[in-house]
Amino acid sequence: MTDIRIHHDRLLIIFSKNPVAGRVKTRLASAIGDTEALRIYEQLRELTRQAVGTVDASKAIAYSNFIPETDLLLTGSVEAWLQQGNDLGERMHRAFVKGFSLGFSRVALIGTDCPEISPFILDLAFRKLDACDVVLGPARDGGFYLAALKQPFPELFLGRTWSTSSVLNESQRIIREHGRSCDLLPALSDIDTFDDLKASCLWAPNQD
């Protein structure tokens, strides 16, 4: 049973992997090693924490493997959840369903891979939901860094192939086919690979 406090109709869910070396940023780790990849991941999580802190919404951190006793994301009145499902799509769908079951009418979900995420972007996502059914934040690799809904949309998440360059386009097709309206946020970059890192604000010249 959750005790999350509803002080408005907005819920922001943050998906976070538990920060364990060798289990996070594995594609990046193949180039820079497990320890350095973990350090970068912790930087990304800290940037995420800063971005979500002032957003006018209730917040829930959904962890991949276990709920930690303490964590840099567990500040203020945020709720800690455990992700449920066999793949990323099912985990996202079930998180949305849980959010709506708690009484929220607008639910947004992000990960912790986007160093460019900001309070402005997150607030904009909720505002855009006033005029459409779905809001997506396009990632420059062809996926999306944010999804926001006003009701569950299982077809958008279940039975999908993730981590490809066609995820966003396929998502927009599904939205159209189901008669839903969609608006897009500004495109931002995720950090998944060494090239992503070198193009980001987290890359220092002396690391090259």
C-alpha cells in the first residue's frame, strides 16, 4: 500500500536502475569500464534529481531491482516504487496504471539518461496534456525520453521492441491508429554510448 500524497492531479514517475557497477550503462561501460560508467550514471541521476525538484507534481521513483533505504533521488516527499513487468514496455505500462489508480489525472514518466532534462521541459509536458492525449519527448537517437498520458494506453507500451531508432516513429503510428492526439516536446539527447557521452555536457576534454 502506498502513502503517496496527492496535492494536485500531476504525478511524475522517474525510472531509475539501482546504481550497481556492471549493471548500469552497459553499452557505455564497454568503452570506458564499469566503474566509470557507474560514475557517469550517478551524474545523470543527480542532474535528474535537480530537474525534478521544483516541478509542480507528486513524484515517485521506480527502481529496477530493489528499493534502497537511502538514495540521492529519495529526497523530500517522493515515493519509492519497484518496477513491475518483464520488459521495459510492460514496466512503463504498469507504472502508468498504478499512477492513475492512485487518482492522478496526468502522469508523466522519464528515465535518468537525459542530461538536458529541465524543470521547464517537465512542466511543459504537463501543460501540453491540457490539449492532447499523449505527450512524447523525442530523443535524438529515435526513442523518447518522456511519455505523458491522461489515461492508460497499453498499446503504446506492450509487445514493443525497444532501444531502436524507430521507437518514436512507431509510437506516433500507434497513437494515430488508436485515434489519440499527440504533441511533442523539444528533442533532447540521451547518454547510452561513448559517442553520446563525448557529445554531452558530462564529457571533459582531459578524459579523452
